[in-house]
Amino acid sequence: MLGKRSIKTTAKQQGIRLAVSMMDLTTLEGADTPGKVRHLCAKAVCPAPTMPEIPSCAAVCVYPSLIGVVREGLEGTGVKAASVATAFPSGQASLEVKLRDTEEAVAAGAEEIDMVISREAFLAGDDTRVMEEIVRVKEACGDAHLKVIIETAELGSYDHVRHASMISMEAGADFIKTSTGKASSGATPGVTLVMLEAVRDYMERTGRPVGMKAAGGVSTSKAALHRLVLVKETLGDEWLTPERFRIGASSLLNDLLMQYQKTQSGHYARPEDFSKE
Amino acid sequence: MTGRLPVRKTYKLYVGGAFVRSESGRYDGSRGFNVPRGSRKDVRDAVKAARSASGPWAARTAYNRGQILYRCAEALESRAVDFAVDRPEIDASIDVLVHYAGWTDKLQPVMGGINPVAAPFLSFSLPEPTGVVGVVAPDSPALLGLVAELAPALAAGNTAVCLLSGDHPLPGLDLAEVLGIADVPGGVVNLLSGRRAELAPVLAAHHALNAIVDVSEDAALGAEIDRLASESVTRVRHSGPATSYDEAVRDPLSRLEAVTELKTAWHPVGA
Amino acid sequence: MTGTRTQVVWDYAPAPESPDHVRLRDSYGLFIGGEFRDPVDGERVPTINPATEESVAEIAFAGPQDVRAAVEAARAAQPRWAGLSGLERGKYLFRVARLIQERARELAVVESMDGGKPVRESRDVDVPLAAAHFFHYAGWADKLSYGVGGREVAPLGVAAQIVPWNFPLLMAAWKLAPALACGNTAVLKPAETTPLTALLLAEICQEAELPEGVVSIIPGDGSTGATLVRDPDIDKVAFTGSTSVGKDIQAALAGRGVSLTLELGGKSANVVFEDAALDQAVEGIVNGIFFNQGHVCCAGSRLLIQESVADVVVGKLWERMGRLRVGDPLDKNTDVGAINSREQLERIEELVDAGEGEGAQRRTVACELPDRGFWYAPTIFTEVAPAHRIAVEEIFGPVVSVLTFRTQAEAIDKANNSAYGLAAGIWTDKGAKAFEVASALQAGVVWQNTYNHFDPSAAFGGYKESGFGREGGPAGLRPYLRIA
């Protein structure tokens, strides 16, 4: 039923602006350089100079080596500097290496850390080790907020998605996140819903609100608005804020801008109407 | 003012949803056209395409496959004038496609069922597609003889690699163009022209083939196909060509059975 | 960021399905002998949109002479229709299926305008299933013996078919497709309040070049139906509707040797065990009773919850009900549409009042309802006793009655403790339990960990006073054949 909601006109415009404000604009490529990252920061702060009512994104997300550049680029803007850590994306490294990775990112200025759970431990049934790692990384974060990526594509079932979500929240995650964006699938409607329900049930049980980030595979405005519908109808309007919900994406932003432009002019836009970075 | 020069057709093989020349570059003549002479590598490529397409094709609903087969009938009806084949043979071919379009979601209740096992279990047996089916098409009737074997194979959820008649390949190659516009996913049907004596053994010996339907009416070739198929326990059916609509649909279950597997599953019933 | 955050409120804007492309005539006659004719002794009446109370088009009710004429036309056409090969009959039905698909959007909008159901449902369920039903039975037409264990078959002759207002087009498809595939001709009487999509189906039959007289479509009220089943020259009656009218029809056919199939009411039990996936069960409960405003013969109107999880499930259900959107059927975001008629609304209100009077606890979702039109907000009754009227009688509205049970055996007992036996739902993560309970339930359709799924290949029909005979699959052929 929720998959069939039709978002039009004013609701669509408001939804697009909300989606932009919740975006963690991301680049995680081997070929990333300071120049590219600086451009991305400018884009995150002001996505569309011709449409000033479009808000800034929530954060810029990069590898630890580029966080310094991000902090400079976002100085005084309110957009957060987020870094992946813990041997992203595979997480196949010792705990010591993962903690060091986290500490360096924080020292370089990361305000948000996106870690990966140890799927190797999870799939072997070792919940204790999964949770212990999260607890230690959270300590290493200091004041930075921690998002825990459960990598839904590798977990195999909705039951596993729910379970991984629960133990991550119990171990102290500030946000739970679907994917690294490097696996075969990301924030499908199904896993997004399961994770939102887990957040809701955890909230009901403990009173602590944990945020949720849908990353990977959300590349069209329609998909983004659909995720917002899921948030609204599972958790309520109070969760429609960057403090509680984020979308991790890169090419989505321009699709949102093109759709927004169409709602204003009535005509279809083209990719060249907006800068790629 | 001279008459207008018509643009001549280039006949090509149909493999993986695309129209391709033989990788060998060879050709034979037929009715004034140069027709690709398929090679063992073309057979290899076709089987690969058919294998790749078989998972997704089998995963579609029976209803969807039925609609696609019906659309093949729609397409053949609208392109009938393009075929150098007698109208009754084309009409029969169209009707065969319609008949088998209606089998896709009927095979399971007719060929499968619940097994009344003498223990507290729900046990059921379901027909499933065997996978990739090879068809050695007859010389005559060139179109109907081919469609009468292709339609049941597809209806049962299989993908197909067909070796067209060496003497009369054009109706099969024209059929490829019809399938190309009928929503048939790439790789589900592959049609190769060439010399049967050269290609049939290659096809029969291919380990990735699950079943082969031989309508060549060539006893020696048939025996060779049997022998080569045994290498990978490929299922074999030999048959004479259907020469009319009634013959093509007289015993549909035999055609369908030859290209399906039966899976039986058990689940306990109880607290 | 400091200071209080302003509360975001994201409301859905109206998302109307435009009726602009729909072309309805101002007035429709009766479809008899392949053409639309003026009624001879029937009257012309408006058919109204229950969401607005406005007239959508003028239609004709068939009078007794019109009914006679339709049966005569059907009889005249039958030998030639049966004489066609199965392949040829099938090809006509394939044409109808394809035409329904081509005109799908128009049919969906008209269905919602005439009957009140959300356009999302008519678009995604009713119309596609109607096309699929014709497609499926088209493929049986030349394979009939395979569907009945290899026996030689012949058609019955002329089938009189009466369909209800809750799935007008779909029920027409469920009746016509198998009847025609088997070589019968048909006279179909659509429901009093919802004749339009059947009349559009008549146009589709014309477009498909269906031979004259093979199908007649004669709207009318209860008296038209009563006249039709008493016609001396019919061979078969197929009725979907209320149990009380079904009993009348069965009595009226006494001693006549006319074949009969009935698809009647239900008070189906939706059973939630403690080991069910509860969030999914709640979605299934909502789908089971609020889909189509609860105007569904197989609606899961009795919710049986294992006591250990009853409070949790009711809590989640109530919360979910609060997010259902009641309103304009033509808005694509509407979940619950209009009640089909004033009469039906009054019946719902009467039974709900009775429920409160009996001592059950009622909660109704607070939502703004439009001034015009017939509406009822989703309602849940708890503290329901098995003997209460709201646990026994079919309400046919968006009202669910909750009862509890302790053990599997008790659940089965309670579920079976009904004169009805149409459908049931079972929610449990344990496969073995699901199959064991399924075999113990006296219901013609059992849904495990889902609800309200239909397919032309899956037989549907009831036990006990929910009727007899099946629609769908090879079992759906049998009621339209004579074993030769």
C-alpha cells in the first residue's frame, strides 16, 4: 500500500526540499582528490544558485584522507563533515586498525563517522563481537556522531536486517545505515521499511530515538520521495528531519533539482542545467 | 525516369536478441539470398545466450509468458504477408502459438498435483522447465514444423536454440524478425541457419543443453544425437514434423513433458 | 543548531486520477443480441457516484419482457457458438482480454466513479485481474477435457449470471469467461448500483466482434434478477451476492434441474498466532478488512488473536488504522473509498449500533469525511463475544471484530464456529502449523501469512452457507460443463 503513494504539486516540492536537506552528499572513489572534494562541498552548501529556496545538504561524506579538505570547504556553513571509517567498505581488518582509522578521521575533523559492522562476525553468529566493535568505535568517536552501516545486501534476509539493526542500536549507534553503496543493492524499499520499524520498536522500548540513513540505490526523486513516505508513515512527521533521517547518495541530488525545476516551470529539465559538482 | 530500386534484405542469425552474421563469415544460397552458414562457434554463442536467459525467463509468471506467446501470434499474424509460405501454413503456425500461449498457466494443474502421502506431510509435485532446449527443425513444413516444437518449449518456460532447415531456412529467419518485435526477451529464442549435418552434433554434444528435440527424420543423425546426448544425460525426443494445426496440437502433453522436469517437495503438517 | 526546531508537517497534496479521458454516453440501453436497445418494459434510471451522490450516466433496468428477449437471443446464439472449435472461441476471449488491457485506465476510473472504491484498487487489482481472467479461460477453451480428468464434455447451454456491486467488472469477468470458454452463452445481470463497467464490457464484446447473442448485459434491481432465474429457458444459474438472496434462488430453482453455483457471504476468520511476524500480520489484517471498504465477501472481518499477543497486535492495528486515508475514490492516495450506497451505509450503522448495544468496545478512526456521499471511517471492536451479532453477521463494511483465543485447537474451533465458510487467514512463522491449521479450517480459501490474493488459476469459493461451486482454475470449468 505505501509503495503506491502519489506525491504531487506542493507535496512534491516540499518533499524534494526535505530530501535535499537530508542528503549526505557522498564521494567514495579511489580517484577522489582535494579538488573534486572542494567542488562537492560547494555544491552541498548551495546545490542550485538559480533556486535559492533549495536548502543545503545535511553533510558531505568522504574517505578519512579527505576530511581536512571537507572541513575547510564547509567552514561556517552548518553542513556536517562526515567520514567513513573502520576499513570501509569491507570491514575486514583487525579491531585495532579500525579504531585507528576512526581516531584519525575524528582528529582530522570528522563530525560524523559512518562505520561498517563486521559482517564476517555477524554471519558467523558472533553478535557479541559485532556489538563490542560498535561500542569501541563509539568511544573512539568522542563527540562525533556514529552511524552504523549494516550492509543489508550481504545479510541475506529481512530477519537478519532487523537483527543487525537491533544489536547496532543496543550497542549505541546514533544512526543505523543500510549500505556502503559498494555492494549489489542498497536501500531498497523493503530493507528501508524493516529498519524503520526496528527504529520505531527500539524507540518504543527504550525511549531513545536512533536515526536512520538510507544509502545506495536511491538515485531518482521518485525513490527518494518514496523513502520519505516510509518514514512519515512508519515514524511520523517528527522524523522528517536531518537529525533523524538521511539519504546517502551522489547522482540523486541533480535528479531532485531537475524535478524541482519541472514543478516550477512545467517543463522537463536536462542534466546540463545543473553543475555535476 | 527509371523504376525505384528496392532495398534488399540481408538475412542474419538471431542470437541473444540480436541479428548477427555468422562468426565464420560463410554463407549458403537460398532463393537468391545469401544466408549465413552458422558455425560451431555460433552454436556455442547461442547456447550461452539461451542459458543466460533461462533463469529470468523461468522466473517470469506463467501468465506473463502466455501473454508474450500470444503477442508472438499477434506479430506473426500482422507480418504474415512477408513470408514466402502458403497462407494455410502461416495460419496454422499462428494458431499453434495461440494454443500454446494458453498452456503456460495450465501445465501445473494438469501435470502436477498434491501427493497423498501416507504420513503427515504436504507433498506436491510441480513441473518446471528443463532449461535450454535444442530444436533440430525439419525441412518441411519449414515454418509450422519449427513453430510446433518451439511453442511448447517456450510455453513450458524453457529457452531455445533452433537449427533451421538447410534447404528452407528463410521462414525461420523471417520468424526471428517477428519474435524480435514481440516482447520476447533476448536469448529466449535463438535461430541459426546452416548445415544440419555440421551443426546438430555440436548442439547435441553441448553439455549446457538440457534437452534436444529432433525433427530431422534422419535416422542416422538421430542415432548420433542419442549417442552425443548421453555424454551429459541430455533428454532427447525424436518426432516427425507436424504438418497441420491439428497434428501440432493433437498431443500437447507429450511435447510439454519432453521439456519439463518434475519437482516433488515435502513439508511437515503438524504443530 | 540551537533553539526549537519547527515541526515539519508533510501533507500529501491531492493526486487525482483524471477522468478527462473517460468517454461515457449520457444514456445506455440494454445490451441484447449484440446491440444496445431501449428497454421494452423496463425503466431508465440514473446511476450515481456514491462519493458525490451525483449521476454519472443514465442506464436502463430490464423489465420482464427484456429479460425474456435476452434469454431468447442467448438461446438462438448458443448452438453456433458451441459449434465453433475451442480454438476459435478462445481467440474471441483473447481479444476481449487484450481490449480490457487497452482500455484499462478508463475502466478503472469508471469503476471507482460508479462504485466508490479507491482508483488505486480498481487500477491495480480489479481491472488487471479481469483481463487476466479472460486470458486464462481463453486458453482453456480448446483444452477442456484436460481440465476435467480427460472426460468428454459439452456445454450446458444458456447461463443466467447475477453479479454484485463490490467488484462489478471483475465479477462479470469471473462469470463470463469460463461460461463462454465452455461453449455456453450468457445473460449477465450487473448489480443495481454498479452497471457501468459491465456496459463498457458490452462495448468491448462488440469491438471484439463477439457473435450476437453470445453475451447479453441487462442491468436491473432485485426483481430483474428474480425474473431471470425463473425464466423457463435457462440451463444454468451462477450467483454471487448475499446468502439470503442465494437461498431464495436455490429455492426458486427447486425441481427444475437447472445447474446452480453460488458464491455468497462470509464472516471470515483472520487468525494471528503469537509466533506470527506481527508487523506483517497487521498489514495483512488491514488489507483483509479495509481493502475495498470491507465490501468483500471473503473479508477478514473476525480477527482472532492469540491472547498472549492480543494487546500488542490491537495496539499496532489501531495505530495503523489511524494512518488510513478515507476520501475521494479518484485520489490515488486514498486507502478507503466511499460506501457503495445509502442502503449499505445504513446496514453498517445498524450493525455497529447493535455491537455497542451488545457491550463490545468500539473505536472509530477520527477523520474528516466529506459532506456529500456515503462514508464510514475504519472501526475496530474489542471485547467482542462470539455470540455478538457483530461476530456472527456479515457487516460488509470497514469494521473489524476482535476475539481472542488461547490455543491452536481453540482458534480452529472458533474459526469454524460459523454458518459461513468462505475464507480464512493464518498468521504464523511456523510452516508446519500453517499447513495443519489450514487443513482443519472449514473454509474454501485459506491464506497463509497473506490475505486477499486472487488469481484466475486459483480456485475460489466457499464451504457451508458461503456457497458451492468454484471460480478459477480447472475447477472453474466444471460448473459450466455437462459430462457427455
